[in-house]
Amino acid sequence: MALGAAVGAIGTIVGAGGGFILVPALLLLEPRASPESVTATSLLVVWANATSGSLAYARQGRIDFRSGLWFAASAMPGAVAGALAVAWVPRRAFDLLFGALLLIVGGWMGVRRWHEGIREPVRGRWVVTRELRDREGNLFRYGYHFWKGIALSSAIGFLSSLLGIGGGIIHVPAMVLALHFPVHVAAATSHFVLAFAAGEATLVHAARGVIGWNETLARGALLAAGAIPGAQAGAWLARRLPGHAIMRGLAVGLVLVAVRLLLLGAS
């Protein structure tokens, strides 16, 4: 439960669901566990965390619900495919793949500049414009190409479900850099999308018998019990942190975890 609370708080701050912390932790704590069991446990916790965090972000008025529903619908087919494909991935390859992904994303995020508030308008066909004011009066104005949002969400749905991370560590920087979302809106909206994608992938694992009346369910339930209040604390803390601090902290954590997993996979 303590681990779940930490995962819930940190994951909600950055809009990543916490799977990027939980999967490596489970891989280290249970080296004999199968990738399928690890991802199923993680996705169950990510779903509980994302649902709790989304409620908190909704109260703050920082979720772009219209965009989030489109992104969630686009991610769902990939989430099902990823949940089915994980059974075919051997453990060593799983460690190396996950470590390489985190290293690339963490290094990329660490060197980029992050902007908040009003963004320059995007021009061209199929452009969606948004103006959002949160409960504290902060104004966020931005725009993005609709087809880019759909394509990114579809690809991220598959990859995140395959790795059991929920996708936020990829979706948040993609929304900021490719879709021009402000950091805080991206984190909140990504969390909203995660509630759908992780919930669907969890149901797939349950239907296949990976999550049942077994150790996977018991472990996931205890972690989720901690993640739910942790997500509320994380959403509260996110209001008091600047966007660049959120992204820099996430980048450092990703790189450290990536190095550890790559060493495990290579051993």
C-alpha cells in the first residue's frame, strides 16, 4: 500500500499513471514473475490511480474532456492488441525493451524546453483550437492537428498496454511537443485518457485469466488501495509545481530506472 501511494502521487503529478515506476519496481522485487503478470498488475493499479486522479483534476478544471474522449477512443484498439501481445514477449527482451524506451524518452524530455499558458495558434486543415480556464483562473489557449492526436493516441495505446505503463510517460510529452498542449493540461488530460485505456487493458487480462482470484489480483488490489489516496495528493501537489519542474523530475526518474533495467536485461 505504501508503494501504491507513492506510485499514485508521483504518477498523478506527471499525468503518467505511475506504471513507469511500478513496472520496474515489480521487476526488481519479483524477478521470477512473468511479464504478463507484471503488466496486468501494473495496469490494474494504473486504472485505479488514473480514475482517482481524474476526479481530482476534473475538480480543478484542467481536463480537456473533448480532446480526451477522442484520444481515449483512438487508444482503445491498441490497448487490446498490446494486452494480447505481451504473452509472447520473453522476460529478458521485455527488460531491454522497457529500459531502452525509458532511456530514450527520459533523455529527450531532459533536453527540451517546456512552455505553459497560451501557445501560438496552429494553422492548417483539421486544426482543433481550445481555450480552457481552470478553477484558479489560469487561462490555457492552444491548438493542434486533429489527425496527429488520433495517430499518436493509437500508437501509444498499443505500446503502453504492451509494457504495462499506461502510456502517460509517452503521451504527456507527445501532447506538449507535437500537439502544443500546455504541460498542466496535458498531464490532466492524459490522466483522463489513462482511465479508459488502462481499464480496457485490465479487462482483457481478466478475461484471459491473468487477473483472477490469485496472487496477481491480491497484489494489485493492495497497491491500488494505496494509489487511490496517493493520486488525490498528487493532483493537489501538481497545482503548486511549475510545468518545467514536473517534466524535469520525470526525465531524471526515467533515466535512472532505464539504466537499472538495461543492466538487468543484459545480465
